[in-house]
Amino acid sequence: MKTEAILPYELALPARVIFEEGASKRLLAEAAAFGSRGVLAHSRSAEKSGALARILENKPHSLNVLCWRYRGGEPRLTDVEELRRVAFDFKANWLAGLGGGSVLDTAKAAAGLLTSDRPVVEYHDGTSLPQSAAPFLAVPTTAGTGSEATSVCVLTNPHTGVKKSFRHPSLFAKLVILDSLLLQTCPPSVLAASGMDALTQAIESFTSKYATWLSDQLASKAVELIASSLQPAYESPNTTHLKSLLTGSFLAGVALSHARLGVVHGLAHPLGARYGVPHGLACSVCLPHAIEFNRPAIGSKYETLCDLVGSDLLFFVEQLTLRLGIRSPFSGVPLRERDTIIEETLASGSTKANPRPVARDDVVWFLERIFNTDASQEQQTGR
């Protein structure tokens, strides 16, 4: 597999990134530069861990901040509608997200659509996004989604079950704070699943048919960092391992912004939405099958990936998943809405970026293995 281009056709990044332990306490002082009124969307875990309190303790007196707690779970269009209504009523100048990818995607979308008079579902269905209406600031508390590094929002329509993304260059964060201390209180199961999402993004960016020399540098370093730090961080979350994991996650996010992903994400979105499975967990299950499927198409890049992880890539991923205590939520479960899942997988921009073309029969191949079933069972349960 040969990479032709050196740079992507457009290079776009967050405006400013601070990478320092403890830097999250400076969030509100930095936010004041964007206006005197802002909304801080945060996760329950950020509140429980004390991270939110430490940030609020350092609030400038002149700043008016409204805190909005995210309900949890995967982000829905209704969450964006609620947050942007709250922010609009508060007359917010900026929105910040403190939490995992779900919080960041929700805050990012709400900031971008703050003053739009159209419902969010129209943009989810394909209406072109306007220029972002307010600055978005990102403080990730997990290492996985890379949302802080991208202009992408991945959201689910709760009425149709469709999970997909929309993007716009103006949705990039105006400020990102990478504080590895925030990962110390991340539950091990969340650290594992989100870390596998980051590893998947790094591998898929590296092998994407849209990869360039630049994205290869970012993605390969991300693979190296995540592969060497994820299990140690899961077993003993010291600052060295967490810093490497957070760095790798951010680099993977930058890489995917410029190279796109692959069939793992094409599958993970419809499967996660229909079965209520966290995104990182869905990626963990799909990744080994994608490695097997794509290996003939990626040439020497497979050997490069093996060198980066220190063993055969497929074996490494399978063993890592076991050591992280990740178990498939799909194994032996009836496959529902098979045709719809197939259609959404094939329509996904991620699937279109896969290094090996993916046809309908290929998606069936994936589903047979993911659900540990056969074609005759699928026909009985999936139509």
C-alpha cells in the first residue's frame, strides 16, 4: 500500500493546545478571553472526581459560568438541542466541554449551532452546517475519542436509531487542554474501551486510502504510544502511562481528521446505536475482524504496524482485548435489523475510506463473525 500525497488537501487543527499536568484548572481563566459568559458542559464523573470543583475554584470574578451536567451515555440530537437552548437563553459567548467524547461532541455541536433556527436533526440528515456560532473549548477526561482534535460530531437520532457524524471546519476547538491528571479517576472499564477506540482510530487512519505522509507520521506514533501504555495504564494508572495514552489519543484524533477511518467505524456506529453499546466497546469487537479483512490490501503497512506494537498485530489486538477484560456484547445475541445495519455501514464515510473496498457480502461476513452466527440464522432474526 503506497502513500502518494505528503499533505492532505486541507490542513486543519484546533487553534491552541495546552499540554500540561494540572492545566485544566486554568480553563476558566483562558475562557475569559472569549467572553464574559459561558456554559461549561460536564460529565457526572468530572463532578464526582472533584475536577469540576477545582476548575470552578479558579474562576475569575468577572466571569459568569453556567454548569450543565450531561445525562450520560452516547450523545443524542436531543442532548444538543437541550444544551444549545440552555446556552442561548444564558446568552453564552462560548461553550466548553469537560468529559469524555460524548460530552465534547455535544458541546461542540451546541456551540456550532447555537444561533441556528433549524432543528439539529436537519444537519444530521445532511443540511450544510453554518459557520460555528460560538467558540468551543475542550478538556477531555478520557483518552479515546479524539473529539478534542477534530471538527466532527458523532450523534444519534433517538427516534430513528441512526448514528452518524457531521462536520465543519469551524467546529474545531479554539482551545484544548490536555491534562493527564484527569485520567487518574477514569474507571478502568472506561479507560479500556476508550483506549481501544483510540487504538482503532490510529490503525484505521494509518491504513485509510486517504492517508498521507503527514497522517502516517501522526497515526504511527499514536499506535506506538497507545500500544505501549494502554494495558499498563489500565493496571496501574500512573502519570507516565496516562500521559502517553492521552498523547496517543490526541495524535490519533488529528490523524483521523485528515485521513478518515475505516470499516470498524462504519460498523460500530449502527451496531452501537441499536444495541446501546458504548462506542469504544463496539470498536474493540470489530477491530480484529477488520485487521483480518484488510491485511491483504495494506501491504508493508501491516509489517510496520507489527513493528510498532512489538508482535503480530492481529495477535496483539486479540490478546490486549482479553487482558483489558473486554468481552463482546454481541456474541450469541440475535442480529436485529440486519439489512438496515448493512445499508448504514455501506453508506458510512468511514467505510468508504477503508483500504479494501467493502461490499454487501463483506458486511455480512463481518456480522456473522461479530454475532457468532451464520447466514441462515441471520435471515431468521435480521429481517
